[in-house]
Amino acid sequence: MLIKLRVHPGAKAASLIKKSDDAFEVSVRAPAKGGQANREALPLLAKALGLNVRRLRIVKGAASPHKIVKLFESR
């Protein structure tokens, strides 16, 4: 399963908004430097989906605000 994720770094508070079944917007406090915003965004997404963060990987757009996240099957 692929999920579209829009990340807004440098926000005053962390939040997550579900746009559709496969699209989310995440605001994170971390800056967009060195992957800090990505490391803060994935756990928020995992919690909203009720998953372990290890099941999620950014497969496209790691350096962009628009990302594609792949959900891997659990073992």
C-alpha cells in the first residue's frame, strides 16, 4: 500500500490530518534539515494508522515536502 504524505516542517505543534484513505498532511516541529522532519513525521503517521513505525518507509520524496510512503507487510 502506498500513502501520499505532505510534511510541513517547523510548525509550532505536531499534528496530522487525514485527507483521504491514502493521503495525509503532517505538521512537525522539527526543521527540514538532515531528515529531522521525516524522522518526526513517520511515527505520527504510524500512530494514526495503528502500526509499528518499522512497517513504513519513504520510497519517494525524502527531500521534498510531498512524499510517498510504502506500508510493508508484518512478518
